[in-house]
Amino acid sequence: MNLNEQKQIINNPVFELIQTSVKILSIVLISLAIFWELGNLYAKLNNWEFFGNLNWIFPLERIALISHAIEGMIGAYYAKLQDKNPLQYSLYAFFTGTPGLLELKAGQKGNE
């Protein structure tokens, strides 16, 4: 698939609606995972039990945080290749996930 085909897919209105929904959901869930992990760390430092019956969530949120961190590193790499700000795009890719990487790869919603 060449770059023009990718831009056509990304500029499709249905794809943009799905992409926006996924980005909003991803930002909310990653932010909650960060706060959940910080709350757990604070509780462990103070010898508290942090929602003992919800401990199954921690492995899931850690996997999500690690995978988003890898996406952030990939976003920084692609941004550096395109002479853009790596920190800005790594944070954007970290919080938005794959849709943010797709935008960066195809050039900001296909407009460039």
C-alpha cells in the first residue's frame, strides 16, 4: 500500500470518526492506568491494601502502559526522521496509541 492509498483511507470520514473515538478512549484509559499505578505505589509505600479484589487489573494496565511506551518510542523515532519534535510526538503516540502513529506515518491526517 503506497502513501497516497494510506492518505485516502485516513481521510475517509468513517475512519476519522472511529480514529477520533479510539484516541479519546485511549487517552482516558491510559491516564486512568497511570493514576491507578501511582495509587498502587502510594498504597504500597504506606503499607495499605489497595483494592485487594481488583488486583487482576494491575497486570493488564502494566501491559497497556508498556505497549504504549513502545509506541511512544516509535513515534519519537518517526518524528525525528521527519524533522519534527520527537518529545511532542512521543507523548502524542503514548497517549493516543496506534491512531497517533498512523497520523504521524501518513503525515498529520494526510495533509502534508
